[in-house]
Amino acid sequence: MTPPTVLIVNGSLGGAQGNTAELLALIEEQLLPRARVTHLELVREPTLDRILAEVAVADAFVFGTGTYWDSWGSPLQRFLEMTAHTEGDPIWVGKPAGVVVTAHATGAKEVVSRLLGVLNVYGLLVPPFSAMAYTYANHVAMPHANDHLRNEMWAFDDGAVLAHNVLEAVGGGRDWRPWPNNSGQHGAKWLHTYSERASGQA
């Protein structure tokens, strides 16, 4: 059986040398036992013909970008502008896509959500647990966080979950892996300083 082809689209300004590329490399490592992986490094400005040729033969996608002033990288914006006329074309429709967004501290999750909306309009399929935001703040905090905080943040290794679910969608399976980061702390009170002062406990 021919393995599926997964196209990794790196839309960050750092390209193959940037932070996003590190996370995409982990995902590629997880994909390779079960898939053929191809690449578009958008900062190198591939031609439209090259882009469409790669997209046409891909069975699934992983898009990656950094966060720049609350948006994705200009290479990815150019990619979307160049391919906008193919929205809804069979080269996209029904193919699974994962998304990785990095950032220094904030804004990455908002970019994830916006990008998923665009990709869905193109006709791509979004599998469960296939989009993540990873920040420098997460990266620094993770080794020092307690269990509850650690379980509330995306970790670098969560890229393996994304890779698995994209491949599961390609194969028509339903063995979805969830993020291993739900501590059940939703709604918990964690900011006490002012109420303690008011009651004289601080």
C-alpha cells in the first residue's frame, strides 16, 4: 500500500532556520514511519506552479507559522493570496490539515483559530486535536510548572498527537489521540491576592 503524502507548509519568516521549523521537524519525525513528507518553505517564495503541483499530490497538510503582530507570517499570507482562486478546488477538498503556530508570548492561539477558518473555507478537513500553539513562554515555564499548570499548557511533544491525528484522518480511521493536558482545573480560583487582603488574611 502506498503511504500517504503529507505536505509541510512552513509560512514563518524564519523558514527552515526558525522556531516553527523545530516543531515541524518533530511532527515530520512522527509522520515519517507512516507517510511520505514533502516541504514548501514559503519564505523562499516558490512559484505558483510549484505550489499547486505540491498541493495536488498531497494527501494531507501541516501548516506552520510564527506570530507577527497578531497574524501569521507574510510568506503564508502571500501563499493564501496566490492560491485564493483555488478555494474549493479538488486539490484541497476533503484533505486533512494540521496547524502549528509559534509565538514569543501571546497571540498564537488566536492565529490558530483564524487560520483554521481560512483552511476550512478552502475545503480542508480539520481532524480532532490537530492544531496547537506553542510559545517561548510555554517553553520556559514548562520545566518549572507544577502538575496542574503543566497540564494546562501545550507542550513541545504534543506535536506527536497532531501528527497521529492527521494521519488517522488520511486513513479514514477514528483512533483519535487527545491532548494529554486536561487537569480538570477549569473554573478553579487561582488569583487570591486581593480577596485575601480585603479579609485581612494577606
